Amino acid sequence: MSVANQNDTKRQNLQERLLDAVKQCQIRFGGRKEIASDTDSRVICLCAQFEAVLQHGLRRSRGLALTAAALKQAAGFTSKAEAELSFWFYVKEHLNRHELQRFYSLRHISSEVGRGRAWLRCALNEHSLERYFHTLLAERPRLSVFYEDWAFLMDEERASMLPTMAAGLNSILFAINIDNTDLNGQNRGPPSVSHLLRESTQGVSSLWKESAQGVSTLLREISTATVAVPGFSSRPDSHSDPLPVLPRSTSADSGLRKERRKKKKVTNIISFDDDDDEGGVEEYEDEEEGGGRGGGGGCSSG
């Protein structure tokens, strides 16, 4: 099958699925006072089929809009969903300033994909989708700037049925939420490596911040406590570490003990009488001489 036939088959499938979704909603809600909300599976399917038709064949390079979104994503300022292809880039070309401000001021919508989905649901709620389709399909030269030649909207025969299908939904009371974070198109799959790294980095930074705050609080408490202690002065400017305490050896201790014994043997006799001093000295000398003689005799007897 050639590429042209494949594209034609794709457009035919999109048309059949959209017609079926419109028919199911008409059968369930058409001509009734019952509200069709986005909690019903038929309404969800209808929105999805309209989005598939509007997304089909979007050009990947369509001027400054995509370039700016791609640069923002590369710089890390936006998520991947915000730089994805979205029919919002073409739709917003046909909105006035007040309409643009309305969708850009939505609180929970943060991506171009989300704004396009919000616009579609708002058009269904207000029964203005038929009018918008007439406007979107009116300028084919402008349409070709945003869509490939094989896109659904570039197929005149099939695209001409879109306003008719939208008109068939005007008898339904839609009440679809347009300010919902789920419309942003964020990826709900497994977390990527970059996402995990970003979360871990945030966790480490928060832990570091908490520990730094704890240390600063502890230092303030210590400084407050030291001020209350009398006679204690802190030295914040001193950066020298305390000297290490080295254990003394056994030989050093024994040497110190010997020196202390020698010092204890030296006695000073103080007398206030000169005669007594002289006599005392002579007696001390005689005792030393006698002791020496006695000691010598002991050695010779041995």
C-alpha cells in the first residue's frame, strides 16, 4: 500500500470514529435536560476523537511558536508536554484578545496542549464549535502553514463535515470541566532518569538546608548558654586546634621519681644562733666522717 493510500485510510478511520462518538452522545443526551459531563465515557470519547482529528497532520516546524517552545524545553523552563505538537498553535491564531486571555488565565492549565483541550471543551459547552470550525477551515493558505498536505483538515471533502457534526451536538447540554490539570498532557508513565535525578537533587538540597538551619540554631543556643556562665569567655577568632595529649613513658616517670627523691634528701638547717650554727655544722661533719669510717670497716670485715 502506498503512502497516499495509507494516509487516506487513516483519514477515513478518523472520520468513522468521530461520527460514531457523535452518534453515541446524541442517543444518550440529545434533546434531554440531563447534563453531559466529562465523567461520562461517551463525552470523554467524543473529546478524544475531536482532538485526534485536529492533531492529525500537524507540521513539526511551523515558525516561531514551536521554536520558542522547543528552546524553553531545552533550557528546562517547561515540561515536555508544553513543547509537544498541539492544534492550539493554529486555533489561537483565530481568537481575539479576550478569548486568549481567558484561556491563558486558567489556573490549572500550564501547557499549550492543555489550552487546546480547554478550548475544545469550552466550545462544546457554549455550542460554539460549529462557528469555530467554519473559521478554521476558511483560510486554506493559512491552514497549510500549520498542517501537512495529507492532514485531515486539508481534506476538503472530509473536513467539510466537521461543522455539520458539531451542529448536531447543539441539542446536548454539556458541562465539561475546562480548568483541569489532567488536560496538560503530562506523561503518566514510569518516571524518567532526569525526573528521578531532579527529585533526588531537590531532596539533598532540602536536607542540606534543614541541617544548616539546625547547626545555626545550635550555635545560637551555645552562645546564649556561654554568656550566662560567669568567667567564661568564648574566643570566636581563635582557629588553633588544642594540642594533643601524649602518654608519658614508664622510663620518664621513673626518672622523675628519682629526681624527686634526691631533692628530698637536701635539708637546710636554719639557726638564729651563730655558735649553734657552727657547732651544728661541726657535729654534722663529724657524723659524716664517723659514718664513712664505720662503713669502711664493714667492707673490710667482709
